[in-house]
Amino acid sequence: MKTSISVANYEVPMPQIVFQGELESIFATIAEMGYQGVELFLKTAEGFDPRPLQELLNRYHLEIAMLVAFTDLVRSGLSLSHPDASIRRAFLDRAPVHLRLASLLKAKVPIGFTRGRIQEGFRPEDHKGWLMESLVEYHRMARELGVTLVLEPINRYEINFINRVEEALEIVNLLRLPNLKLLLDAFHMNIEEESIPVAIWKAREHLAHFHFVDSNRRAPGLGHSPMKEMYLTLKEIGYQGFLGIEAEPKPDPMQAARCGIEFLRLLMKD
């Protein structure tokens, strides 16, 4: 398993980004700590020149584990399951720019808040149908570019659609699309799952990325989740992807990053 950490080149309105700001100094810092990859948050993919970024990645021997570059789409109200077909269409029309950038960087693309929320007056089944319809086209575009999409269950306090692993698994199993996988996040799982190790085991055939964070959304080892048990379960299922530290930067980004990598080293050593 490899290690990655969340990074943004702008001020992100989300709590789980460890480092924000100028990328070269951040990359130098995390590479020296021993991280192998980054989960990169960009405000938008439109107009972004990947060449300087690729040079930095090569210089510091880092990979892009996951690319999140559609904040502008979410803020515009676009989503994959919106009741208005024209809004779903607008998302899909703008998606190729993000997917092409992800393809150049060899990065996965998450389906988190972009899936949309269940709106008043509509049933969960309605939204699931719209999402699956959109995913077929979204996946077609992604597969043509060699990009893997990862659907993430997110807890009920942040979104009201696809909160549990079994709900995400149902969609993945129904569609059976080769480049549609799962992203699991231990923070969300701590809220929603009866047993995190059991949920990991159920998702084993489709798991492509894992957020290795503690119960309080801080770096592993700073909360009360069974992090060692999770790690051993991931090892047992043969997971070879990234363990992503997408955590609150507390007490500060440097200490959070150090805690994360040191905890992972202890687990891997054991």
C-alpha cells in the first residue's frame, strides 16, 4: 500500500484538506516526509496547464492519487442526479475537461457531492435512476481516456444520498462498468457502518481508493476508530492502492501530516 495526502492550490471550503497554497513548497515538504502521492484539489480544470504540475510531480517523485477539479460545477448546482435533465446534461458536457486532465495526470476522479442530493418531492429511487443513467455516459467518457471513477459513500449529515457502503455497492454491481469503482472513507464509515472491517470486506472486489482517517476526521491515531483493524483488513483483501490522509489539519498541517505518515509506518512495520 502507498500513502497520499490531501493538497489544494486554493482556499478550499472543506475541512479535510491538510495543505493549501503554493504547490512546490507543499510537494517538497510531503516528499521529504515520505508521502508517495497527493489528492489534488483544484478549483476548476478549465484552463489549467498541467505541464508545470507534471514537472513538480517528477521532481519530487510524487503521483496524483486522485484529482478533484469540479468545485465550480458543484457550486453552480450541477450534478449527476438532478431532477432537471438539462442540468444533468450540463454537468456531462463540462466533464470531459476534468477527465482529460485526470487522464494526463493518471489520476482517479471521485464521485462525491457531484452525485447530487435527493430533493424534496422526489423519491430516492428517482435519483438513483437518474444517477445510473448519467453514470453510463460519464463512465463511457472516462473509460475512453483511461480514467477510473470512484463512487464514495458520504455520511448522512453531509448528504442525503448514498451514505452506506452497501448503497454504493448496489449501484456498482447493477451497472457493472469496468472503470467504476469505490472510494471508502473511514470517517464516513465510522458514522454509518455497523462494522468498518466488514464493510471493507464486502467492498473488496471494487475498492480502488481508501481515506485512512480517524473518527474525528483527524489523522489516524488521533481518534478512537479501530485503525489497526482496518489496516489489517485492507491487507487481508490484498488492497494495493493508496491510503489517503484526507484529514483536518489539526493541530496544524505539518503536525497532522507527520502524525499520519508516522502512524502508517508503524502499521506497515508491524
